[in-house]
Amino acid sequence: MVVEGGGATGLAALLPGAQLDRHDLKGKNIVVPLCGGNIDTTVLGRVLERGLAADDRMKNFTATVSDR
């Protein structure tokens, strides 16, 4: 999973020793949105492409279409 830095701060706050590592939250279901708006879309596209290629989930398809 690739998460933009600003989006990972919610998760970081829950890590052991962090600000939200509290006894009253132990054993509870907690939702942490992993998102952010500061990632460059070009970089994100390259990251996704590399991940798909690494998992052998990217294929090339070439077709010739007549324009007549």
C-alpha cells in the first residue's frame, strides 16, 4: 500500500507510544482514513504502474485500426 505522507499521520498517531496510544482505545474498532491531497498525480501514476508490473498484472495490448 502506498499512502501520501499527510494521509498516514492518522495511522502514526495510533502506533505504540504515539499520542492516541491510549488504554481506553485498546480492543476497539477504529477507522483511519489513509488519504491525502498532496501527492502529485504523475508520481502516483508511476507508483501504480510499477506496482502492477511487479505483480505481473500489467499487460500491453497493441491494435492497428484503419482510419478509412
